[in-house]
Amino acid sequence: MLDELLKKIADRTARVGIVGLGYVGIPLAMRITEIGLPVLGFDILPERVRQLHSGESPIRHIPADAIRAMRARGFEATCDYSRAAECDALLICVPTPLDKHREPDLQFVTSTMDSLGPYLRAGQLLALESTTWPGTTAEVLAPQLVAAGLTPGQDAFLAYSPEREDPGNPDFDTSRIPKVVGADDEASQRAGVALYSTFIDTVVPVSSSRAAEMVKLLENIYRAVNIGLVNELKIVAQRMGLDIFEVIDAAATKPFGFKAFYPGPGIGGHCIPVDPFYLTWKAREYGIHTRFIELAGEVNASMPEYVVGKTLHALNARGLVMSRARLLVLGIAYKRDVDDVRESPSVLVMERLRDWGAHIDYADGQVPVFPVMREHSFDLASVELTPQTVASYDAVLILTDHSDVDYAMLRDHARLIIDARGRFSNQPAPHIIPA
């Protein structure tokens, strides 16, 4: 079984199925088709499948030309999970959010395995890419393979390889981001390394699926903890009359022992606000309370309220009442130059401002219409940023600093700016309030 799969991979005839055509799955499919392997994409959303077949990009920072080029190379998409039997490898790239109790929610992983189960066959490689707790591959996926009549390492192969996409970052494409691969038997490890090595420049094998799962958590907990640190230092620095961005940039000139992280209105995206809780949940099984990680989470979670407080005080200092204020939120995506609003702190700030009775609008060229979200709702569309529009608001809150904004115009025409991203850190002015 293994030799046959390895031969198909080497010959570039192995068909790869990608389950979940989102921010991770689509770039992965694009890269795999570039090197000549046939790719079949699976998604539960018919509209997503229609868009891809029509050459449309469902993700703003991925151009439609790239989707059409992928289609020209033979990419197909389907909602029909029975076609999983056609694939020699299946890469699972589905969401792993938290539930309402802030505990891991694997419903998308387990429902995907339920859908694939009847169509899994001998000789296939199954690899999970979704972020999860150490033990998921061995404790959740392996039993489902066995239930399908397959034994990992013998007649089928099972691995974990955490996604490492950085949407909107032009410096790293999928092929140049090293890929960690872990499996719990030698045959599965060989299969996983062989497949990923065909389209990733550097593959990093680790000793087990649990080790690979822990790698992903460490990467994002590292970021969460350091962002929590600079968010706390921001509050201290502002109280001291210091510019935290100036301090960080100066510290970053040290060529060793320091890496720059920057504060903001909170943390967002599908990884940093979520991943630490996967480990804290699993650690409790071993009687461990991850105090350091949870403290960083508390600091980061408090940032939206901090921005609201700074806004309230700035308005009061100008004789304005929050309940009658007209406020413009600049940027609702969770990071610069992407259209992803998952876990965005901007949305939390908007909700708190609305609770205070303020009139809220937003401007974000990446997100023309406020999207449907599971826990948040605004019936809004992005307003056009013009001098007249900007001047009509009592305050503009910079929560995501997209590159396509005319910040000079904003500085010149806004009555009051609440700057949570340090966009004007080197341009002090009475109407610019750091937050």
C-alpha cells in the first residue's frame, strides 16, 4: 500500500482532496496544482463551490486570476463527499473554534470525518491541518479510520500537519513556509513527508502527531503571550506619557534576543484568540493550570474595553456625550489588508460603543458589507472615506490600519482620532489620542 502511494506521489499522479475551501484550503489547492498534482476540493457550501468553478475568488486578498489559473490546471470543487474515494490523499482544513464555554469545538472535524467515513479506502493518506489539542489525531481521527475498516500504518495512513498561512502577507507564500509533519507510525510519516515535500520547500518531521499538534499551539501561544505583554506595557507607557511604538521600534534594533510585537485593540483571527484555550483545556486533564497563558488571554481580552474607555474620556474632555456621539470605526477586519473578521476586536469595540448608545458606522474597503456572524450583528455597509464624511463624525477610531487609507486626509479632517494601532505614533497632535 505504501509503495503504491509513494509511487503515485513521485509520478505526480496522486489525486489530492482538500476538505474545507477557505483561508487555508484555497492557497493549499493553488500551490498543489502549481506542481502538477490533480486536486479535488470539498466544501459544504454550494455557493463556495459555484464561485470557484466560475473563476471567482471568495477571499478578497486572493485575486480571481489566481482562481482561474487553478481551474485551468484542472482543479475541481464539489459538495459530494462520495468523491473522496477518488482521492489518494485527503487534507482536512476545517475550522476548530471554541464553544460558548470557551472550550474546544471539534464539530467540524468530526462531521467531516462522518461525511468521509463511508468513502475512505485502503491506500489513502489522511492528514489533519486544523489547529487542535495534542491527541486529536490519535484519539479522534484514528478511531474513525478504524471504524471505516482501515488500520493506520497498514492499509491507510494518518498524519497531522498544522496549517501556517499568514493571509495578506506578501513575503511568504505557501511553498516557502516550512511545514511540520507528525505521525504515529513510520509508514504514515513517510507518506506525509513524501506528499508535503512535493509542494513545500522545507518539511520538518517530528516524532508524533501529538508533537506536531503541540507545535501549532506553541507558535500561536507565543504570539498571544507577547502581544499580551506589549498590550499591558502600552497602558503603562501611555500613563507615563511615553509612545510605546517608539519604544518597541527602538528595542527592535537589538540584533539578538528580542522580537518586536505590537499592541492593538485586542487580538483576532482564527488562531491567536482560540489556540491558547485548546492547550489550557487539555492541560486540565493532566492537573495543570496554565496561569501564564490565561493571564495573557485576560490582558488581550480587556483591550476592547480599554479602547472604549479612552474614547469615552476623549469625548468627555471635549464636552461630548457618548450616547449622542457619531463615531466612525476604521477597519473591522482582524488584521491589516485582509477581509477576515473572525474574532475581530473591532467588532467587540463596536458592540460596546453601541451599548453606550453611540451611533456607529464603519469604513473598511476590505469588507464592503458587514458579514453574517454567529455571535455579532450589525446592519451596516462600509462608508466612503472622504474629507466631508470624516469631518461629519465626532470621532474616528483606528482599529485596523489598512494600507489603502489616506491617513494624511484623515489627520487633516477628523475632529478627533482614537488611534489604537499607532498609525500616528510619530505625529502627535491635540486631536489624536493613542489607545
